[in-house]
Amino acid sequence: MVGNTVGLIALALGWRRSIWTWPAQFLSGVILVGAYASAHLTGGVGKQLLVIGVALWGWRLWTNGKQQAQDGSIAVRFATWKERGVLLGGTAVGTLAVGALFAAVPDLSWNPWPDAYIFVGTLAAMVAQARGLVEFWFAWLLVDVVGVPLAFSSGLAFSGLVYVIYLALVLWGMRDWWLRSRSVSSQDSQPSQPVMEGAPA
């Protein structure tokens, strides 16, 4: 409950483009590693270690200012077609590889293919978030489409509820980042006004 709740807070901070989203995701991963380890779920531990690694990478990107807009906030934009292709291709290949691993080693997951889809989709969403891509929210939406019914059908009511709240945050966050990306694009497309000779700059 604590790990998933912190993860929910991390998503809300991501919506607000706060750099604290990454420490929150890191903390959520650490808590869930402890939870899975205590339950002897090695597959869950491995997945959360990868999530922690991506969270540290995203934290580093945002801390170094590589994703900052001129006003000091995190710059957001739509991905190029090449970036979308890489994300989709990487997600597809990753899901096939992880799903095959989960199927070959049943101890890693009790529901291999949906679990692989959710896991790889989460990593793809975090990578897109780190790069300030609006597609980050679409990736989360696709994860929720499978995550919500899977959690409830597996008897994990609390996780299912968390995914439902995730869905609401995803829709709000998607709208906010979408509008912000359009605002930035329109500002960039405005031609600069020439300065009249002798007029104050």
C-alpha cells in the first residue's frame, strides 16, 4: 500500500512537472523491493530494481537542466516520428523478451504476458517522461487499460484502485502537457519583431 501510494504521488508530481517526481519514484521502487523481497517474489524485486535505475536516470536528466524550458520549468513536447518508432519498437521487443522470460520461469510471474506488457510499458512511460515527451501519458494510458482489469481479476483490489486513480491523473496530466506543448510551439513559431533603428531595445 505504501509503495503504490508513493508511486501515485510520483505520477501527480510528474503531472506538475516537478523534479520531485523522480525521488518519489525512486522511493516507491525501494519500498516495493522490500515488500517483494519479504514475500520472496524475486521477479518483483528485479522489476523494481529496473524501475529504480530508470528513475535515477530521469532524475539526473531533469537535475542537469537538459529538459528545461526558458521559464525554468520542465520543457514538454511531442515526440518526433523517429522517437515514437523507437519507443514502440523497444516496447514491443521488450514485451516479447520479458514475456518469454516470465513464461519460461514461472516463479517470476503468475501471469506472464500481461505482467510483461505492464512492466515494459511502465519503463517506456518513464523513459518518455524523462525526455519530456507528451507520449509519456499515452504510454501510461495503455498500461492502465490492461492494469486495471488485471489487478481486479487477480484479487488485488488496492492495486486496482490505485490504477483507477492513475487513470484519472493520466487524463488530467495528458491534457496539461498537451496544452503546454502547444503553447510552447506557438511561441517558438512567432517571428521575432525587428527593432527599429533608434528605438529602445
